[in-house]
Amino acid sequence: MKKGLFTLVNCFIGFAMFAQDITDNGKNLQSLCPTESCIYITFTSTIYFPFEEDKQWEIRNMEIATKKNGNFLATGDLYVHGEDTAAALKLELVFISEDDKELFRYPIPEFEFYNEPAGAEPFLAAGKMDESLAAQVSYVDVDIDGSRLMPYYEVNSDCYHACKEHKLKEAMKAFKKAK
């Protein structure tokens, strides 16, 4: 009886852990982007790589704030799937006009990413485009130029959760001040 009860409790714990949602950092940029001086774009869906069914990593809450002066800040909550796994990603932000013309590409150099189980962490990209192009931005796409999984102990970066949160806050301050 005790063995059966133990097995049943372990099954429920396993299901609860499996069903546990990934905690993330949410939306961060909308308050920095007043409509009169900024274009705020948020993705309505999660980005999965390679596909949702066999995802290696995912980006939730992807958002981009683009000031009319050309400064932009992009962020999202990145989660790498797999126990003790990290990923090296190379992305590109593609800024597009209302008439579907590509305006500007911003390559994000390869970065390595590892996070704790059940917790997504922020990544960010900041840059500047020509002011005349920034005024035409209607939406942004993300091209995945490269992705590889690796064991977490091969990550060269020593920037973990608190460091990533700090970098995001500093980037938000710099974006807000950019004239």
C-alpha cells in the first residue's frame, strides 16, 4: 500500500513539474515608447526553434521599441530546453515598412545563452538606423542565422540571471536617454 501511494504521489509531482509554466520577464519596453516619439512593436506569438513540436529554445514576449531618431531596443525572454543545455544563437532583426519593403537589417552577433530550469531570461539588442528609415518602420521580423546546442559548461559567458537583468535595465535607461 505504501509503495503504491508513493508511486502515485511521485506521478502527480512529475505531472505537476511537466505542466509547470516557464516563468519569464514579461513586457518591458512599452512604457519607454510613447506614441509621439516611438514605434512599439510586440510579437503576438512565441518564436520556437526549430519548431514548436521539437523546440530547442523559444523566445517569449519579443518586443522592439524604435525611436523616430533611429535608436532601437529589442528584447525578449529566451528559454533553452534540455537539461544542462545551452545554445549559441545568431539572429538578425529585419525592419520592414508598411508596404512590405525591407528597410534595415541589424545582425545580432552570436551570443551564448544558458538559463535555469523553468525560467526564461531576458536577452537584448540595441542599435541605431538612419532616422529616415526609422520613421517608415511598420513591423519587424527575426531571421535565425544560426543556432547550436551545447552543454551548459561550454558557455564562455559568465553573465547569468542577475547580470542579464542588470544589462536589460541599463539598456532601457540608455534607450530612454537617447536623443
